[in-house]
Amino acid sequence: MKTTRREFLKHSAALAGGTVLLGRTGWPHRAPGPTPESRVVSVAASDMLVETKYNPDAVSRAFEAGMKELTGQKTAANAWASLFGPSDVVGIKINCIGAPRISSSLASINATIAGLKSAGVKENNIIIWDRVDREFQKTGLAVNKGPTGVRVMGASSVSEAILPWVEGYDRNVYVSYEDGTLKRFRELVKSGFTKEGTHRDIFNSVTWLWTLCRQGNEKAIKYESEMRRLYMDYEDREGIKRVAEEVADQFNDVTIEDEEKSFLANIVTKDITKLVNIAVLKHNEDSGVTWAAKNIALGVTTNKVRFHIDYCARAIPDILAMPCLRDKMALHIGEAAKISTVSVAGAQIATDNRIFFSRDPVAMDRIGLDILEEKRREQGLESIRSISTHVAACAAKGLGTDDLSRIDLRALKV
């Protein structure tokens, strides 16, 4: 059953209410602007969830209908073949955070694998991946880096969030910012920012301290447990100020190699030709809405806790505009039957009955923001629209559209 765009908007309202461096300065090729309309397809099924888990039969029906509607093809096989072919190596970027309670579902992953294989993609040329190998432990997926079968792996075996470079990342492909560096912290200390700076300003300006902890600096290690506590303790907004003031003059003799850089994963720079994104609709205190764009941008980079200083408004569009991503993003699949409504993934969940399909991550995120807003409102939570600034920033960079009048919304039921 097909629904008009006006009916979709009404339904959704009811439910919802820098410089990029590639080893050199600048990149002259700007991402092309969106087409007059960016298509987003939602597919609803009354049996999408069975006892809080995605129902494989319902997901299969949703994928068939959604892919045909998205591509305009008459068969599901032709729909997949219009986007992928036998010569492709396809990376399926999933989200493991929150597993097993909430993460990219096995049902959607298996439906994607089946679709790619129907298009002639070789099984071992399909790579299911997320940030770190150990994140797969609770997903129901087993790591496989061998020459047979679908590959399953992290971008690295080493946690990357607070280190400039770890194995598995490309030394030649990176974004570069001074935010969160020791160099920038020294400048801020001289200006007296710890007296006037916000919790967000201060916390993200001392991410270099975590880097030193991981690198084994003895003076830094004594702050590691306190930094971890403050990362999760949203009530203690003064604690980070105490730390910042205490370390202000302790590391004047220290330098951190590549501290301003965030490198991209070899998987996207070297290994794959096409990218499928299976994202889970979530709230995050550091970005507002998390769905298509953030699942990729913060899933492919190192040294990224510092991106949150401006709610990721600069980093996410800069990363997605890089050719190794912009030119390879072929399909975004947005799971919204289970929605994480508070910043700790899976701590509080709202339910829906839809999966979304699009080739425009910005348009999908714009729709997802409305849905997340309404789900949070129903749970008595505050609006996060004002901090979800990366959506508009991605649109401004030509990565898609956040203009509802230019989004071709198509709602199906199966």
C-alpha cells in the first residue's frame, strides 16, 4: 500500500511531531548539490518487531518493497543490480554500540547480504564492519578476516577514539583540526578559558589528556579514571574544570605526534568500492540525532572525541565530503523500529514499525530528527533540534538536502 508524501508528512508528524586534508592542503573538488528531490522511502510492517527483535520475514518484505520503490525497478534483484555489480567490493557499515539491546539488526544485515549477492557481488567481497573487532562480541556476528565467506571485522583491533593513528587506518587520508590538541589547550589556558568556558568547551579541549593516558604518559595516567567517570557522569559539570586547571602547566614539555589529525580507515580508503550504511536511529548528547551521517563519519575516523566540541557540525560534513566516502556511498538503510531516545545507547527505547531507505544521508537524517523529537517528547524529554546542527551543515556542504520541500518521501506498508 503506497502513501502520498502529504500523508507521510502527516504520519511522521504524528509519530515525530574546515579544511579537509588528503596529505595536502585543501581539496578542490566540491561535492555536487542534491538533485531537485532526494528520495526517502519508509516501509512499515505491523510485525516488524517480535518480542523486541526485528522479524526476519517482515524485514525481508520491507527490503523488497523499499528497494524497488527507491530505485524504480520492478524486481528486487534489478533494484540491487542498479546500485551494485559483480566487480564491486562492498562495505556494510553497521553500528554495534548498544548490542545486544539495540544495534544494527541481523535481519537487516542478512537482507543486505542477500541483495548484494543477487546483484552478483562475490561473498568474500562483502565486508561487514564497524570500528573495533571486539565490538562484535554481543551482535551475534563472528569476526571473519579469511579468504572465504562474508568478511566481518573492525577497522582495527585497537580502540581509535582518542588516538591520532592506530593500525588499520590510512596515514595519507585524514582531516585536521586543532580542537582538542595540547597545542590548542595551551593557547586557551593563556586566555583564561577555564573560568568562562562551558563544560563542553573544556571537556573537549582536554581530550589530548586521554591520548597521553593511552600512550602511557605517567603524569597523565593518574587522571584516566576521573576522565572516564566525567565522560559518563552528566551531573558533575564542574569536575572537568578542576582537571583542566590542575593540568594547565603540567605538560609544557610534551609533544603529541599528529595530534591535530584524524585518519580514515583503510576499509574505506583502500578496500571497498561501494558503501552500504545500516544505521540505528538514536539520540546522542554530543550530536543530537544520530543516524545515517554520524554512523559513517564517526565510524571511519580516529581521534574523534574532540569532534563533539561543536556537536560535530564541522567534522561530520568534512568527513563525508571526502572522495573515499562521497563517491562510494551507495545506499543508506535506517532502522527505526527500535529507537534509542537517550544518549546512553539502549538505556531507553521507543518503538516504531519502520525501516527507511535512501541514497541521501542528509534527507534521511532530516526525517529521522522529526521522528526522534516526537519520541523523546512522548517520554517527557527535552528537544534536541537545536544541537542537531550537523544535519544542516551537511546540506550546506552539498552532501544532500535537509529541505522537506525537496525530499520525495514515499511511505509503504507491507
